[in-house]
Amino acid sequence: MLFAIPLLLIVVIIWNVLVFVTGTSLTGVALSFGLPSGGTVALTTGEALVGFGLVLLYLEILKSTRTSTVSIVDHILSMALFVIVLLELILVPAMASGPFVLIVLLTLLDIIAGFTVTISTARRDIGLGDKVG
């Protein structure tokens, strides 16, 4: 059942801890590095968390390729996570930022991609069963 927990929950927990517990500004530069061209790339904490969320979204899509009862629980928990982050965005002033809107979008894409992949996989499995007989 542990595999049913949405990975994007990690990003949401980190975000909430940084905002509510430590009071960290998510607009401050978290990572900066130089490029061979002489330019410098500076990522804010919020942007870094969105990047981490993109990696986790990829892993979530891979998780959705399995067909079991665990995947159904995963979809339900992903939907609950989306509702929670959407409510946070709407009701909590500290969450009103561009990167958090992208986190909300990532959770929505997790739901859409998860259901799409699961339905496609199930349809393929049913189609293979018809050809055998």
C-alpha cells in the first residue's frame, strides 16, 4: 500500500514545511551556476521544487502503467492531493505564487496522465485477451 502514495506529495510537504514551519522565502535564489557562455543560471527555491516535481511526475506516470488495485488507490490519493493543493492555492495567501500554481498543475496532470495510461493499458490488456480465444 506504500506504493500507492503519490510521489508529488513529497514536493507539497517540502513546500508546506518551508512556508509554514521555517518561514523560508521561496523566491530567494536556491541554486546558481555559471555556464560556459559566461551567463549565470539562478533558480529560486520555488523553481527548484517545480523541477523536482517534474521528475516525480515522470515517475508517477511510470507507476500508472501497472494494473492492480494499488493503482486505483494511487489515483484516489492523487485526486485528494490535487483537491488539497487547489484549496491551499485558493484559501492560503502564503501559497499565492507562480511556482505553487505550477505545483497545482503538476498534480492535475498526474491525475489526467494516470487515468489515461491506466485506461489505455487496460484496453490493451482486454484487446489481447480477445485475440487469444
